[in-house]
Amino acid sequence: KNEVEQSPQNLTAQEGEFITINCSYSVGISALHWLQQHPGGGIVSLFMLSSGKKKHGRLIATINIQEKHSSLHITASHPRDSAVYICAVEDYGGSQGNLIFGKGTKLSVKP
Amino acid sequence: GAVVSQHPSRVICKSGTSVKIECRSLDFQATTMFWYRQFPKQSLMLMATSNEGSKATYEQGVEKDKFLINHASLTLSTLTVTSAHPEDSSFYICSAYQTSGRATDTQYFGPGTRLTVL
């Protein structure tokens, strides 16, 4: 079993829809990252969370440490949001900054 | 926000040659940089942790003599793939860890280098 599980693996949405991507993990963590990878491969760090909730524009990330679960929400989705969204955790027992990655959720937003 | 660059973005080489990939943090100093590899349709896998002024720490299964890492300064780490073979063809991504001693410590990722070995 992977230490970081994401769902769904693939997601197709219509422009304007509210989107949720889920991430569950099995290890103790010091932080959780949400990353966005575009078709060309480049990665952008969206959020780093250790508790609660963060918001940036149309993106919202939440984390529940007790339940070992995080969600990434996209409001009013747009075709330019189409990308792979990756959840990654910093293992509490590991080296600082050493990430364990989920397999990613491929999001396609149709106009 | 902080920026991390990689060079080259894309490289094609013949089997048996060596390829050097540079990772630079452009507006901050990074004592720690990470090198990842991503095969098609798979998640990123950590290859090694690069610490400025000391030897890199390699993950299990990654050959340190094949993937040479040098972190000569606080803004530059290099990954050299020696005697590259077609199975080394992959997408290599670096990240730099910005430590400020506050809760805003985070990693910044480079744009990646796509290596194709013929």
C-alpha cells in the first residue's frame, strides 16, 4: 500500500465546476504539499500545510491531521487549471524536506 | 516567489556519454537541494539529497557512481548522469529547500530536464 494515496486518479470537469481532490496518507508528517504539474512537466508548489486551511485565489487546501487527510479544492474551474495535481508529504521521521509523493490526479477541465 | 532554474530543459545524447544538469536557486540560498526522477505516468521519486559542502545522500537503489551530485555553492547543485543508457531516459527535477526558520519553509521546484538517451 502506498504511503500517500490520491483520489480520484483522473477527473474531468466542465468549466465553472467546483473540484475536490483528496489525499490520504499513512505516515506521521511534518507538512503536506500540494503541487501542480503541467503537461510540459514543470512543477509549481501550490500549498504547504501543517494544519488547518489555506486559500490562494480560487484554490483552497485543507488538512485534518487526526484523520491523515487533505483536500484540494478548485472553485470556478477553468480549462487552464487542467494539469496533474500531486500531493506530497514530509515524513516526520525523515530528513527535512524529503517528500513522499502521491501518484497524482489528472484534471481536465472542458470549456 | 522564489525561483529555481534548471539547465538544460531538454537534452538528447548518445548512449555512453555523460550529461550534466544544473539546478540553481535564483533569489535565495539553499543549503539543501533535492533531485527527483519521474518516469512516464509515474510519480516523482527522490534520487538524492544534496547538501552544500558535503556529500549527497542517495536513496536506496540509486547508484552514486552513476549519478554524480555536486552542491558546490548555496545556489547551485549539479547532477551528472555518467555513461548514460537508454534506461536513464527520464524527466529529472530538482528542488531547493528554502529555510527561513519560520513556518514558511518550503520547497521550490525547478522546471525539469527531459533526458533522452539514444
